[in-house]
Amino acid sequence: MRASVGDRVIIHGRTVGSAERAGEVIEVRGQEDTPLLVVRYDDGHEAILSPGSDCEIRHET
């Protein structure tokens, strides 16, 4: 899963009724095969994310 600075990240809820989280990639760390993304979520919170199966990356157009 490749991501670049400026891409949007959507984290889908794992259980029924769980809210999705969305944010913007502000930094890519780690190696290409095991990326760590620094994400600024829409609520202003920043976190390091290791993308998994519940993560969707929408590339900046």
C-alpha cells in the first residue's frame, strides 16, 4: 500500500456502527514494504498509522 504526502486516508470502522476516521498524510516514514504514515485527522489529532486491511488510501489528484 503506497501513500504520498497529501493523500487522504480513510479508516473504516471494524464493527457495525463504528464511525470512520479520515485524515491527510503529512509524512511517510519507514521502508516501502512497511510504511508508517503520519496522519493529521480531520479533528486535528495527529498519529502514526501502520496501514492495515481497514485502511483506504485515496491518492491526491
